[in-house]
Amino acid sequence: MNDTSGYSLLGRINTPDELRALPCADLPLLAAEMRRCLIETLGRAGGHFAANLGTVELTLALHRCFDTPHDRLVWDVGHQAYPHKMLTGRRGGLETIRRQGGLAPFNSRQESGYDSFGNGHAGTAISAAAGMAAAARLKGERRRVVAVIGDGGITAGMAYEALNHAGALGLDLLVVLNDNDMSISENVGALRDHAARLLAGSGIDAPHARRPAGAGLQAPAGALFETLGFRYHGPVDGHDLDALTGALDRLKDASGPQFLHVITVKGKGFEPAEADPIKYHGVTRFDPVTGAFAAAASSPSYSQVFGEWLCQAAEHDPRVVAITPAMREGSGLVEFARRFPQRYYDVAIAEQHAVTLAAGLACEGLRPVVAIYSTFLQRAYDQLIHDVAMQNLPVLFAIDRAGLVGADGATHQGAYDLSYLRCVPGLLVMAPSDENECRRLLATGLGHDGPSAVRYPRGGGPGAAIEAAALPLPIGKGRMLREAHGKRRPRVAILAFGAVVQAALQAAEILDASVADMRFVKPLDEELILQLAGSHELLVTVEDNALPGGAGSGVDELLAQRQQDVAVLNLGLPDRYIEHASRSEQLAECGLDNAGILRAIQKRLRAKDVDERAQQRQGSS
């Protein structure tokens, strides 16, 4: 728990009501204490950092001017809402954020009544707030509704769908644009240019803002939002409490759709984060004085392995282009963007557009690679089916953060991709077990004349030696990693898919089980599966994906079609949402570490032995 004894004001604020009782003159000191608390606490614990430093004054002003939680305050994404948590009774638990059993990484309706809407993906706040405003109108309730969305989040197409609809309905809704000219990395696109033009004449100092494009093409302030039915106000300095509270006080009773443009500085108040907001977007432990980070892991992550492979592929094939929905750093594309800027497309937070853009590029003979997190590809599922797979276009999906992702929790788990990909006709689906296999399967997908996907986990692999050349693999062929050594017929064969292979091998050493690295989820290596089914008593499938519809389901379907009489045990993610913890803790919780795999197999073998003895007794009687 946080020690707040050193915070003369913050230590006394546990609810927005207590905040509203403070004299106005105390607010700057409270803001300074909140910022210091964020720096000191997240320096010890890590978490989303720079965006929260930028929203301290905005959060104070919102809770000061609105009667929360009666008035609804909806934060988009939620990685800018740590100050909101601090002011709504959760300051003492801030050091537990993103840890097992601690505060949720984003907003959560289960965690607090002040969290009007749970989130984790960008672009949803205006839609949710519009629904709340429409409900208040239908129920005849006097309730104000505010959506706070970042300039990164507002690049999502869903945000404009919501603005268009809410504006047409004339809802009593306030949208606050928190504009710091940054998403996780720099924002891109024409909307950013429009915002730069609005800011250029405002006199507000915004150090990360770029120069406005299109000199001489100045539109009336806020014309875009006025066209959508919102009355535009601003820009307002998001670190001037008087200006903020004044603007919000004027708008809180205004009828109809209102849009307030607020300019903030990402990383405000911590010089290293102001200078490099990308580096300090999400942090591990760091020195709260110098900003120096604790030593990082020396082995490359899967994201880095992918990025290096993609640069090599682009060197040899001029058709290779890369697409990302605003995840340049996270997906390992920094070097590719530097070396191949004309072949790199950051489409902002627009996953649907990213996938269909790739389809268009593929139609013209290019080889697009879409680097995307598993949880974000869910947002472009129709485009994957309709625009890519149905037309059999050679688009390679490099799916990062597959399986359990650790501290980002339930909203970001890559728990469903094998299930939602496996049912798509003609889609090649692959799951590498180590870094070198990842490169080889990526090369397999890139050379495939049709759609393909390679899914790999967050963080590093087992440290496999990486071959200089990434040679493609035969499609639909797995490999045996371990053969059971017993003289009798081996009891167990483990069919492992992807990152869980190493844990399966460790369990197999104790069991003396056979282990196959399946490599391909679609098409399955049917010959290998049937061979193992005929030579073992029990087949065990292991995957870090939801069990319904996953790789194990595919094995079950094959065995049923071929009428193979063999016992099967499917291990994977349980049918519930897995909350935030470290990845190793989550694997243990789901029984997918080596101890959990061993325990589940031994339990099944004991049950199998009991059943067989019971059948023998019945037969003898």
C-alpha cells in the first residue's frame, strides 16, 4: 500500500466530494502532490506513466466540476486514468496496479462505482457515453455524461461513428479531447494535421506538437466537429486549472453535443518523460530522480525477432511492405520504419483499415505484412474474412501478444486467435515454439500464395540459436522433439502448439512421454497425429488459447472423423477471463506451466487406470 504521509493534501483526499470541498487555491499543490505520487509509486511498481502525468489537472477539473459518480465520466482506453483512480478511493492500492490481485490496469466496473465503463481498447468511450446519455434522456434523468478521449484514440473509426450518431441525435454529451500529439508513439494522419492547425494560433505551449501542414488552408476552428453536430470549444491549456475549471463549469449545463479540445503534455512534470514520452509511455521500475530504468532482459523478444526478420525479408524482396495500427514500438517495427519509410504504413488506431489496406496492396502484387496484436486483430475480423481470406490474397498476419500477456490483463489477452482463425477457410495458421521457428514460419507465410498467420507470445522465447537464413518449412508438417524411451507401449504423447512446447517438454521428461511440436494449427499434420494416436494410450493437446474451437478442438475433430479410439486430454485456457498478473503467474493459474501440465496428465492417467480396472472387473463377472 502507498504511504501518503508525505502528501499534506493528497493524503486527505479519498473521494471526489472531499476534492470538491477544497479551496480553489489548494488545487495547484494537490496537482503537484499527485504528480509526485505517480512518479514515486510507478518508479517502484511500473505501469502506464507518461499519459497519466499529462492528465493530472484534467482529472482534478473533471471531478471538481462534475458530480461523479452520479454524473458519468468515461475514460477512453484507461491508461490515462491513474489520477482518476487516485481520487476515487484507490490511491492506497496504486502500487499494486497490474499485479495479481491488485488494481486493474484499466478502468473496471467491478473495481469501482466511479468507473462508469470498463475498457482497454481505444475508441470506445464516445459510443459508451452516447449510450449513457441516450439512456438518461429515455429515463428522464438529470445526469451529465462526459467522454474523455485521447488524440490517439480518436483516430479510431469507431469514434467517428459515435460522433456522427450522437451529433445527429442531439444528445446532452460532452466529449473532451485530451490532445498531447502522441499515442503510444507519434500520432499520424490528416486529423493530426487538422489539430496542429487548431493549435497553431492558440498560444498554448505544446512541446510535442508538430508544425501545421497545409499553410494557407486554415479551416474555421473545430469545423470538423461542428460538421458532425458538436459545438467546438477550445483549445484550452490542459495544465491551467483555472482555464480548465472555467471551461467545464460553462459547459456542464450546456444542452446538446459539446466538444472541448484540451491540450496537454505527455509526461508533464517529469523531465525525462517530457523529453521522450514514447520511452516512458509504459514503464518498468525506474529511478524517480534520474529516470534510469532497471536492467532489461538481454535476450531478444519475439517482437524484436520479428522486426529483424522483416528487415531481412524486405532487403531481399522489394514487394514486402509493413502495416501497423499505431504499434510501431510494440510490434518491433522501429528499424523497418527507419530503413524502409516508403514501404511502412502506420494507419493509426484503425485495425479494420489496416487489414483492408493490406488486401488492396496484395491485389497489386505486393506482399503486405500486418503486424498486429492478437487482441487488436479481433477488431478487424470481418475484414480478415471478407477482404483477405475470401479473395485468397497473400497477406501475412504477424500476430504479437498471442496467448497470455501478463500485466495488461483480460482486455489484452491473446486468448482467442486460434479459435477465430482456425475456422476461416484457406487461412494458413502457424504457432512457433521458439525464436528460430518463428523466423522460419514467418518465411513460410511470406512465401505462401494465400493468407497466412503466425502467432507468437509477448516477451522472450527459450533462447534458441537463430540461423542466419530463415528457410521456409513444409506446410502442415510438425516435428517430433521427444520420443518416449520405455520398452512397453508408450502411454502419453503430447501435441504442443506454440509457446507451451517448452513446458510440455519439461513435463514429458518426468512422464517419459513423447512430444510433438505441431507448428501448424491449420492445416494440422494429420499423418503425425494419427501415427501418435495409434502408438500411444493418451494424446494430450496443449495450447495457450481458449479451449473451445482451438487447436485441441481441431485434433479432436480429426480423430472423430477418422474414428480413432484413443483417449484425449485437451489443455488450454479455461472458459473465463484471465485477469492481470505476470505471465508466469497466469500460466500457473491456468495449469499451462510444466507443473500444471504434469499434474493434469497424471490425474487423467489415474482416472484412466481406474476406469480400465472397473471394466476388467465387469468383464470377469
